[in-house]
Amino acid sequence: MILDAIGLTLRLAGTTTLLLLIICMPLAAWLASTRSRAKPWVESLVALPLVLPPTVLGFYLLLIMSPNSQIGAAWVELFGQSLAFSFWGLVIGSMAYSLPFVVQPLQRTFEGQGAFIAEAAHTLGAHPWQTFWAIRLPLALPGLIAASVLGFTHTVGEFGVVLMIGGNIPGQTQVLSILLFDQVESLNYALAHQLAGGLVLSSLLVLFCLYRWNHQSAIRIGG
Amino acid sequence: MVKRLLAGVWLLSAAVWAEPPLTVAVTASFKPVLEALSEPFTQASGRSFRLVSASTGVLSQQILSGAPFDVFFAADRAHPQQLLKALGLPDDRVQTYALGTLVLVTQDPAVKSLADLRDYTGRVIIANPLQAPYGAAADQLLDQLGYSGTRVRANNVSQARQYLSLNLAAVGLTAASVAQDLPGVQSIDPALYPVLEQQLVVLRRSDQAVALLAFLQTAPAVQVLRDFGYREPAQP
């Protein structure tokens, strides 16, 4: 039971982080350089999940996933199964939930690079895509790692959205935080202690590694 | 300014002297029944109560932490019995106030009756068996029927109802009290699942509490109970 939940949680956080990185890299690069009037609007939308209670997200997701809605109906048509209570339903929910945690570190990194690097590459004849892949992305590696770690750990820590759209199915949608909630509610404190303690320790370890690595790379760059 | 302050203090103390209304903690699934009984109770007795609603588990934790409730309507037997022991209350503070009923909700043509669930491969929504007595009863019933598909476990009977009303799955088992306005509701023979005894605890005995319990035994109150899909307990 615990192993199922651990496996599922890691798979969910991994898939979510990977998909978010793919979407967020161009988005963050655009946000870092654009002078468009739409920029504050896009930034606000991206930051929304930071301030909204997860129940708002869960509520809209439930309505969207219902076969009564067009999107929900189209999904059932395409894949033959409803999006609710499925792994991919959770992935979509988690992506919305963890979006700012991936976009924001990336955007700060790209902003920190300044325009002159891209301009220098341009004068040397590099295509904008070449500039992105060969210069901006490698330079953005620290931000990329921070974004991945934050997106991953934030998805592992997700609870409210999954509670509303998951359906608590072992091996499919019963992630660690939900399993823990079940054990606490049914007064099974022994297992609850194992799960909660395990989550505290592993999260602490991951964050420690991130900050230590950040600190060292700051020293390297500074020196 | 001083006069106003004094007037305020006087008003506050007047409010304190008036008989405070009964504070009743009620499990979420039974809240609509007590809401419906609130008005008739006031008319019959000249007294009133206010409701605090959450799940049975949450309310029990709050009571153990000293929440100031007078009466607690739980959704099961286990929690009131635990509270009785933990708070050192006498046995007569607990009584069964209603028997819950389970219903089958089906919008799937493949499931015309309970027996069809044996070979059904679609998902069935139930309440979480670990937390909700209705979920545990539904879980046992599904085992008994030989259902082998995926059980979607909603947090409680209300969430099960929500999933069913949004058509997130076509079949579910939930409490009759929350399934009232859903399409495709079928009653289930109560002999097929364990008795869903719902008990209450009188945490602070008062005239008001006694009046409320007496009111629940009256014919109009029992009728409301039935209207909401409960059965009244057998008289001792």
C-alpha cells in the first residue's frame, strides 16, 4: 500500500515536472524579454495558483472533467474514459497547481541573463533558436534545476486538489498525502507517523541539497 | 463616549443573562434533517438550537479538544462510544437516534439492479470505507456481490453524491439522505448490509437538551426523518 503510493507519487511528480518544464521554458523566456502589454496579465495568471485555495482549482477541474462539459465529453470520446479519478486527470490538476513554482525561477534566471548575450549571439549570426539552445539554456541551468526541484516537491506536497478530483483509488490516484490523511482520520497513527516522518525527512533532504548546491555555485561564480 | 461604552457593556451582559441557545454538533449527512426540524422545534418548545456541522471524525476531535457543544449527532456508533469513554460520561448519555439506509444510484443501462454489479466492469463510487460507515457498508456489499471493478472512494457521502451528480461515474452506492434529488436511485434491502446505527451523545445535560431529544420522538419529527431517507430506531 505504502509502496504503491510512493511509486504513484513519484510518477505523478515526475510527469508533472517534465511536462511543466517543456511548457514553461519558452513561456519564461518570453516573459523575461517581452515588452508586450499582455505581460502583467500573463504573469498574474501564472501566479494565480499561489494565492488561490486549492479548492477553487479542484472545483473548476471537477466541472471541466464532468462529461456534462464539452471538454470532459471530448476527452471521453477520444480516450474512452473519463478524466476524473484517473492518473492523467491528476497530472493536469498538478500542472495547474505547480505552474508558478516552475515558471518563476526560470523567468528570474532568464531575466538575469540580460539582453546583451542574445544580442552578441545575434551579431555572430546565430538564429534565435540556436541562441536559446546553445547559450541561454545552458546558462540557465541553475534556474532550471531550482524550477524542477520546486515543481517536483510542490507536486509531492499537493493535497487539496487531489482530494477533490482523485477518488482515492490505490495505485491509480491514492498519493502519499491522501494515504496519510486516510490513516490520520481512521486513527491509525503508527502508519501515519511513518508516512509523515518520511515526507518531512525526504523533503528536507531534497531542499537541503538544492540550497547547498545553490550556495556552492554562487561561490564558484563569485570566485 | 463613556456612555456608549457602558451601554455596550450593558447590552453584552444582557445577552449573557438570556438563555443561550443549544449548540448542536451534527455530522454533515444529518445536517439537513436538523435544519428542517429547527423551525418546528422552536414553534413547539419556544427554544432554539444552533448547528455546527462537519464530519463525525472532525467533530469528535474538536469535542476531545474541549469544543463547547451540548449535543453531538454522529453518523455511527463508534465515535460516540469512544467519546463516552474518553470523557467519562455515564452510559445513558448515548442513544441511537436514526438508522441510515444505503441506496444504489445508477444511470448505466448495464446496471438495472444490484445483482448486475457482479459482472459490471465500470467504476463504482462509494464513500471512503475507512472514514464513513456508509462507505464501509457499501464496500462490504460490493465484496458480497462479487464486484471486481474499480471503487472510486469519495471522502464522504456528500462528495459521493457530488461525483454522481456531475456524472463523473454512472454508478454509486451512497446514503439515501444525500441522494434524494439524484436520478436513478434504487432502494436496497437493509438485510443485505450491516445496520447503520447513528448515535448521539449528550455532552452537557440541560432542560433544552432534554426538550430536543423528546421532540425527536414526536410523530412530526419522525416523519421528517423518514422523508430524508432514514428509519427510526426500534423503540426499547
